[in-house]
Amino acid sequence: MAYWAWGDATASHVLVCVHGLTRQGRDFDLLAQAMVASAKTAALPPVRVICPDVVGRGQSDWLQDPMGYQFPQYASDMAVLLQTLNSQQPIDRLDWVGTSMGGVIGMLLAAQDLPVPIRHLVLNDIGPPVSWKSIQNMQTYVGEVGHFASVQEAANAMWEISKSFGPHTAAEWLALSQHMVKRLDDGAFSLHYDPQLRLPIRAVTEDAAKAGEATLWQVYDAIRCKTLLIHGAESELLSDLAVQEMSQRGPRAQVATVKGVGHAPTLTHEDQMNIVLEFLGLRA
């Protein structure tokens, strides 16, 4: 599993940022840089920001058995990563920022014994309940990695299924898109993840989704760390009712709603990054 590291490699404060279903760790470039700079400006202890490419995405290897692309594998991989980081430099404080899938992984780990417990958990438009409509939508596009003549053409195609991320300038979207593609042998481009990710997604039934939600509520109720839920006001995935319930049970998540955005805020705009920095105590 590849990961991107920012900040001081000897820092004992580690922030892990984990991406959504078909994304990759470079999504957090701007947030990671803001975290490092903000801690320095506020004269706080240095931080190290770790942004993994979850297996099957970006620079990480692909699984031989695509049915392994599920949360037990992801959580196990992250636990090994944390153990490795802790052996390199003992972790004194661990915080987690997870967008969508990355938030579910964070919930699973926050309820477990780790080398050091997660102190702050940021869930970016994700919780135990995921609407069946959203899952059906995922089943239509996950695995369609495309064949594009240029990075711009790929970015344009991604925008068509990503408008719920909220307003972005053409330059901002291209910056977010450039790490999402890889060059093929014929000189064209495709999305940079294993197309076989489609198999476990398409195997999900509505009954299985309901069972998974019940299990995740049990996990959520076991979380004791400080938790922030960032909610896209227009989110199709996470309902207002679910947000209210998450604020009233388990860790009783603090809620920050981002207007004009669905699933999920990209955390690349200053107002969104400030929500995260303030919750993590990285502001002067």
C-alpha cells in the first residue's frame, strides 16, 4: 500500500487522511499542506500527515481476489500501516480524517485497540446509514475506468459523475483530477484504480446493505473519541435524519454543514479546510 507523507517525519502527532471509494490519497494535497503550515504558524508541535492510496487505487497494488475489496481488508491494511508508522516514530497523538469510504474505515479503527487510540475523528459526509439509492448509483459507475485521449478529457468525464462535490473552477477540478488517471501503453489515459472494484459493489443487495448499516451503528456506538461530521447539505448519501441521529448517539458527533454541496465536500476550499483545522486544534 502506497501512501503520501507531508510534514515532519519525526513528528509524534500523526494525521491520517483517507479518501473515498474510487479516489486516491492525492485528494488531500491542499488539506495536508494546510495542516502542516497551520501547526507551524500556531507554534504547535509539528505534525506528520499520511494520505494512503487504499489498496486497488492510485499507486497501491491490486488484489488478486477482487472480492477482497471490502472494509475488513481496508481496516486491516490501515492497522498495519499505523503499526509500521509507530515503529518508525512512536505516535503520541493520532487523528483521522475520512471522506466517505475513508470515514467508514476510520469508524472501524476508532472502535478498536490500536498502537495509540484515535483522538479526533472527522467523518466527511459518511455515517452508518448509506442510502440504497446511493449504492445503486455506485453500481452503475464503479469500474468504468474509461479510455481518454487526455487528462482534460478524463477530468471532464469525472465531473459528469462528481457534480455533487460542489462548485469548483476548471483549474481546481483539473488539479483534483490529474492524479486520478494513469497513462496506458497506447498513450491514452484511464482512471487509476482496479476496474474489478465493481464486483463487490455490484454484489451488494438491499438486505445486505441494511445488515451492514446495523453493524456499523454498533461500531459507531462504541466510538468514544471526539468526532466531527461534515455534512454536505445536498447529500444524497447521508440524510438529515441520519445526521441528527449521529449527533445524539455514540460519540455524539459535532456537525458542520456545508451548503451548496452534496456528497462529498472535497476539503480543498478554505472554508472547508478551516472546519477541519479548527476541530483538530491546529489554529492559533
